[in-house]
Amino acid sequence: MGEAEDREELIALMHATRIAIWTKNYPAWAECFVHEPHMVRWGYLRGGGIFARRGWDDVSRRAKIYIEGEMPYDEAYAYQTTIENLILRIHGDMAWAIYDQQHPGHDFPDHVGPGLTREMRVFERHDGRWRIAVLAFLSNDASPSGTAMLLLNSDGKVMWTSASAAKRLEDDDDLVIRNGRLTVRNTACNRKLQNALRWAADLDNAFSSERGSVPIVLGAGEGLPTRVWWVVADSGAIYFLLDGQPMTDKRLDVAATIYGLSAGQKRLAGFIAEGLTLPDAARQMGISANTARTHLQRIYDKTGVHNQPALVRVLLSVGVNM
């Protein structure tokens, strides 16, 4: 077999593993791999972090459960995905490849995202057939279904928008996309967004990328709703979250410990960060407006700020690289 034939077979093998997963065909998937202890599967998912599986027995056990049981079916992912920027090297009975795999970017449970994965394969030829000995990937698709998020570059250009974010932006009075770039109508807040984007881009300038998140807080004035968005830097990608409530909750947990907030004070701060007015927060907590104002004043005393937008910024800026 010549190199052209080898190349054709290897590319077909890259597609075959994906098609088998997305059509829930475990036997076809298993045929693509070396069934030996040195076979490995490594990966990174934005929502779950890094994992490393060693040996065919462990990899196949986990894969069978997932493919035949938990794996959602999506024919678009199976057949509409493309392989781009392929580098493929073949030497004797071994070969390796790196490439970008671009999925359609559909939303399905826990994998909302732009659909781009960075892929790497090491191949071995066994009994005249190419099989995969090492499979590794990096994926930023791992957010809960319905997440309102955008993928941006360092200039704020929108590279991808989730379906939920696109719908919300249609009626958003504070956010607008001008000339393909996301901006905040409020000039001062827009400067904060641009600074956050530069900060996020800088995290990818070193030998290894860092990750982190910062809040963008828009305050309409004392007693009026406060809006919170998040800029998230992860593996060289920059995301803008319209509703980063889990991130907000995590920061509030840390801030409550640092500033010594009581349970009631922390709960009130959480409602304010969600955008509720003080009277609305009081109703949610089942307390009077006067009691809510007393809680708020004590939070001000502990944090050293004197208005709600500043309070939200202080509380959510704790642990900036979380």
C-alpha cells in the first residue's frame, strides 16, 4: 500500500470513530482502536477538566456505557463535521495526526459550544489495518444546555453565539453587536468590557495558557437592578456569559467567608447580584424592606463600599482566577 492509500485510510478512520460515537454504534467504534494495554485516551472538557484513561480494557468499558447508554444521538455531528488544518505524518507502520474537528455547534445537554475540538491521534498498523493507539482532544464544548454565551476574540468580535444568547440579545437594551463586535451601550461599562477582553487575551500570551473569570457589573443606580455579565478565559478562548449564576454563587461563597457575611446578608447580596431591587429581594426573603436595608447597611460596613453596584463588583471580584 502506498502513502496515498495510507493517507486515505487514516482520514477515513478519523471520521469512522466520530460517526460510530454519534450513531451509537459501539462495535464499529471498537474496531477503530488498538486493543492493548498501551492504548490511551486523554482529553480536556471545559465543564469537566482533564482526564486520562490508560489501557483498552478501561477505555472500552467506559466507552461502551457512554455510547450505548448516555450518549445523545445527533446525526449532524456524525456526518456534517469537518476535519480542518490536518497535519498527517506516516512512517512505516506508525503515523500521527493533528487537526481541528469542526462540529455543527448544536446545543445538546452539557455540551453547548462552538463545536471546535483540537484533535491528536497516534496510529499503528496491525494485520494490515490502521488502528488508533492514542486519542487526545481539547474541547471547549461543555456548558449546560441553554447557556447564554458568546465566543469572542480579544477585540470583542463575535466568533460564535449560542441559541439562547442570540434570542436574548434581540431584546437587550444594554448589549449590542456593532460591526460584528459586542459592546455595552453604557460607555463606562463598555470600557470595563474592553479591559476585561485584553486581560483575558493576555492570559494566553505565555508559554502555557492561564484561565480565569472577571465580572462586568452594570449598575443603574441605588435601589435599581444591577446587571452582571462574566468574561471567562479558558484554554485560549474568551467567553462572554450573559447568565453566569453558578460562577456568581461560587464567588459569593468565597466573599461571604472573607468579609464575614451572615447567611441572611449573603442571601441578600446574592439577590442583588441577580439584578433584584432591594424591595424585590426583601419579598423573596420574606422580610420587611426596613430589615433588608439594615442587612444592606451592615454589608456596606463590612465591605467598605456604599452603593449596590460597587458592592456587587467587590463581592464578585474575590478570587479573580477561579
